[in-house]
Amino acid sequence: MDGAELDIPALMQDIGRRARAASAVLATAGAGTKRQALEAAADAVWAARTAIIEANARDLDYGREKGLSAAMMDRLRLDEARIRGIADGLRAVAGQADPVGRVLAEWDMPSGLHIRRVATPLGVIGVIYESRPNVTADAGGLCLKSGNAAILRGGSESFHSSSAIHACLVEGLRAAGLPEDAIQLVPTRDRAAVGALLTMTEYVDVVVPRGGKGLVGLVQAEARVPVFAHLEGIVHIYVDAAAEPDLVSPVVLNAKTRRPGICGAVECLLIDRAYLAAQGPKVIEDLLAAGVEVRVGEGLEHLPGTTPATEADWGREYLDRIIAVKLVDGVDAAIAHVRRYGSQHTDCILTQDDAVAARFFAELDSAILMRNASTQFADGGEFGMGAEIGIATGKLHARGPVGAEQLTSFKYLVEGQGSLRP
């Protein structure tokens, strides 16, 4: 819809009221009912794949008109394989254990009290995201599984695709007899809707931004409701002196080129000077051969095909076929670089030295730390969560991939036998 045709504050207040009412129903919905809704939504997505692809074609046209980069267009694009992945993700979430009602801890007190700490839904979750239409299904499905109502505000680029996928989620809710207001999609591209969502303290319990630094910065600056921060994916891979040469290029190439536009793509490669001396610049040559623009720091400028890096290249999220490469003197220098320029999202070490790996893991505080594996695995689905609502880089409540379990809080259930406090 055109925002000019809408009273945005009134629209958002109505969405909020309906979401709050739906959240009360979802909080007590049975595990089987939620599973039925998710499975029906998955079936609906697959049945509607032709219509979803047609809607996506309109979004791709819009993206081309806006001049989106090739990597951003890849984030936006849906095909039959990706739609199958969306449906499979919903089924995977459906098949997980219900996170609501879990007894997290249980104990007895000398006073006679029996105390349980039990997982509960957060309530109403607002999700603001850019480009990737699959987030509509991931976020809606995870909120439903965790007993939360969802208010989804997708990017302007994915407006038609997100609407088509949302219709399938509503079909799943309807099939299970759950309120259709449990998953609502803001029906306008107008940015005023984002501002309204961020201040709806009466109705919204938490906001999850999923997108670039600009979006996250806006949300953090303007939100009056709590935020699960998902900052930039300034992802590093450190090639240690004890790295296995045969795995370095395959891991780095996969981390950079499989899907350059996702937040788990590596953006900066740190190479131990001792490794380079022993093994040569093969990994850099392989990146160049794969069509990656390689921006190099001091000591690497002589390599043919590379471009000198500037200070702006350290700590930069390219989301494209570009990588910054720097020589470092050992793991301490690598750790210092990541601490200075990283975003605490995902960082990786390639090494066969257990002691060095343990030091890297202990001294860095990223949400995800990896060893000898592609950073493209930084994904809730690959962690066995079925899907994720984002990668939280903050330190409160949820951190790393945010799945259904992370979208719960808890309450204490306290029972006595006429217990009196002296």
C-alpha cells in the first residue's frame, strides 16, 4: 500500500492491539496445535511456490530499479530450491520440542516452598528486516513456535515476496484454529511504520532488527522497547602458522564466495606472517582466481591483481565479492585486530594447534567462534535450530543465533502447604 493512503499511527496501533490479544491465546496454545499450524504453513508455501516466484519477480524488478548490488539481489532472489528451503525450515521448527513450559530449574527450600523456573513466551515480537524474504517465514515460524505473536515489517525490496509468504503463514494459523492476528505483516513500505513500531511500548515486548548497520543503528537510536541487537557481520578468519594448508583455500573460498551477501560471509582474512613464509600466497591467488577483489595490507602490495587496502577496509562489511587481507605476527596480533575492528558476530581460526585455538576462543568475545570451518555455518539452521530470527551480537538475554528457545523468558512457580514467613 501507499503510505499516503494510510493513517500510519492508527494502523500500527490497531496491529499492536490485535497482536497483544493474539499473544494471550498463543501463550497457552498446545504444542500439537502450534506444530499443526507450522506444518500447514509449510505445505501452503510449497503449494504456492509459483505465485511466490511471480511475486518475487516483481521485487527483483524493483531491486534492479533501485540499483541493488549483485550480492543484495542474491539475498532477494527466490527460486524453487530456496522456497523448498523455506518450507523445510518451517517443518524443522515444527518438529522441535516445544520451548514453552520447559522446567529450567526446580528446587525445594527449608521453608517448605517448592520452586520451579519455567519458560514462558516473551509476548509480542516486532521484527524489522531488509531484503531477504525468507525471514518472513523464519521469524513468523519461530515466534509461533515460542508462543509469541509477531509483527513483521519486511524491507521495501521484498514487499511482494514477503506478502505472498505471509499469506501462507496465515493459512497455517487458520488450519490450526489459531488467531490470524498471531502473525501480522505491516502492509506498507512507508518508513513511518518502523518509527511507530519502535515506540509501541504498550503492545510490543521486544524488537529484533535484521539488516545492515544503518537499520540497526536506527532501531537502537529510536526504540523505546527492548532490542535484540544484530549488528554488522564483520567476520574474520585468522590463518595461523599451524594451519593445515590443504584446508585453508577451500574454507576461505567457501566463507567468502558461497553467498557473499549474508552476514556470515568472511570480510577480513588475517594471515600469520610465518604461514605466508612457509606456504606462499596461494589462498590470495585462489581468491583472485574466483573473481574476488582482494584489498591487501602492508607487505602484500606486490602481489599481482591485488588492490592496496586503506584504513577504511578494516572493520568493513562488504556483503560483496570483496575481502580485506592483512599480515599479522601470531595469534596475539590477530586477536588484537579482531578486538579493534570486529563486530562480535563470528570469527574463525584455522589451525591444528590446540593451544592456539583455545587461546583464540578464550580471549575473543564474539557471539560465534569457529575453528577449521567455514563461517557460512553461522546460521541457526546449521546449528540445528531449524531457522533463526537473527544473530544477536549483544550480551543480554539472547546471543548468537536466535531460535525458538531464545524467544522465551521465564517465570517462577512457587508452591507451599500453607507456608508462612516468620
